[in-house]
Amino acid sequence: MTRIGLLSDTHSYLDKAIFEYFKDCDEIWHAGDVGTTEILAQLESFKPLRAVYGNIDAKEIQWQAPEHQRFELEGFRIWMTHIGGAPPNYNPQVRPELKKNTPDLFICGHSHILRVLRDPNLQNMLYINPGAAGNEGFHKIRTVIRFTLDTRKITNLEVIELGKRGALA
């Protein structure tokens, strides 16, 4: 059993409440647009971190986080990238690979739109975008997601609202 704290699009702002919400998590995943290497360092010093870089991230972040993370955990094949699109309108750069080598769990950021849904056209793959945890963008509420992977089961999936965009914690 592995408890995951998932966030994206911090854009150089890390709400301190995340540390409380993710205190019981085993890993933190960041789906890109981190903003600063300090955010990566804070998350890495708190819990094991898997991160990808996003389109706003400078070379310093790109040196620490790849564009794509593909890995297996608790029997799940997982692909995390920043700009993946959303079902059924996937990014044209990832669509061929999604069809050829479909993961069980596809995690993206970028849109700042919170979405969790299955894609029946891709082997019922679970798509998750945690929305945006930072203050930059058009979203109104900052969000993160927490869930548990346990031997091919996803349980305890929760959306956590951090407050209004622009409201400093």
C-alpha cells in the first residue's frame, strides 16, 4: 500500500498546508510547472518525490525532473507528464504512445482544471489532473489530490481544496 499526494502547477508558490495534508503520504508526485528549485527541495526533504517539469520550468528544474515519468507501483503502470491533454483530446505528441503503450494511470497538469475520469477508449485508463496548487492562472480554487494505491486498487481518492487563488496561506 502506497499513499500518494499529487499536485501540479505550483508556479513558485507552495502552500504550507500541503505539508499537513500530505503528512501521511508515502510519496509526493508533482505534475509540472513547479516554478522554483526551492519547491522541489522542500518537497524532497519532506517525502520521496517524483516530479516532471512543465512548460514554465527553467533549465534548473529540467535538470532535476524529466519531461516524462513512466514507472510501476503497486501493480499499476503509471505515466506522468505535464502537457498530456485530457480525454479524448490528448496532446498530439503523447496520443500515439498512449494508444501503443497505455498506462493504467495517466497523470497530467498544465490545464489548471481538476479532472478525474476513466477513458473507455484506452482500456479504461484512469486520467488524473489535480488542478493547480499555485496562485498563477485562471483557476478559482487551488486543489491537490490524495489517494492510495494498493495492489491494483485505487482507494481513498480525495480532492483537497486549499482555498481561493491569490489567498495566501
